Amino acid sequence: MKHSLLSVLLALPLSACAAGASGDAPSLAKRPVEGRFDVAPPPVAVPPPGPLPADLAGRLARWKADAAAGERAFAAEHSAAATRVAAAAGAPVASERWIVAQQAISRLVAARAPVSAALADIDRLYVERSVAEAVDGLPAIHALRERLAGLVSAQDAAIAALAAELLGA
């Protein structure tokens, strides 16, 4: 008796599933009303950005000049740092040659400050103008920002390579 009651209880949920598959369930096909609202929104005319405002042209020129000076200073320090790191190859950490090479890398990091500062300033300007929806000059600002970001990235890679070489990695 116990066994037959268990089999009946187990069969009830299965019979309910079979009844649901008989066609009583609603169709999932697309109804005619569902396609009526598939309308593309009207195009929005966005005027192209105008030229860089005069008050910003001087700031961009200054940042370009700062970046160029920083790039030259970095190149000069990079050559000296590379020489000192090569001289410290195989030297133990905290030895005289290792410390001199580490100091050269530190000067290299300091030499990149003008480029990093210019990038930070132009990032701030780009965000401020974007938030204010002041699109005039954004292409020029963005172009300089991309150039400076590329310089910073290349300088990061050069510093990392020298540091790795110094550590013998």
C-alpha cells in the first residue's frame, strides 16, 4: 500500500506536465499589435564642433610647448639612465652601482613631470567642456590629449623596462 501511494504521488506532477503540453498554453508567436510600434526615432541634427575658442588656444599652445620640453628632458635623462642601469647589471641590490642606477631612474621619472602635468590639465579641460556640452574645439583638445597620452604611455614603458633591467628581470 505504501509503495503504491508513493508511485501515485510521483505520477501526479508528471501528468500535469503532460496536460500542459497538450496545447492549452498561450502561443509565444508575435502578435499583430507588437509590430506597430517598431518606428525609428527621428534623426537629431547635431551641429559639428566649431573651432577652438581663442581663450583655449593659448592654453593648448602652452601645453604643447610644456610637453615638447618634457619630451626633450626625458630623452636626455633616458640616455643617462640607460647607461647607469647597464653599468649596474648584475650588481647586488643596494650596492653603489645599483643605487646610482636607481637614482638615474628617479631623475627620469621626475623629467616626465611636464608631460604628465600637461596631460592632467588637458584631461581636466576635456572633461569640463564635455560636461558643459561645449563642443567647440573638442577635436583639437582630443587630438592633443591623445598625443600626450601616447607620450606618457611610451615614457611609462621606458621607465618600466629600465626598472626591470635593473632588477634583472
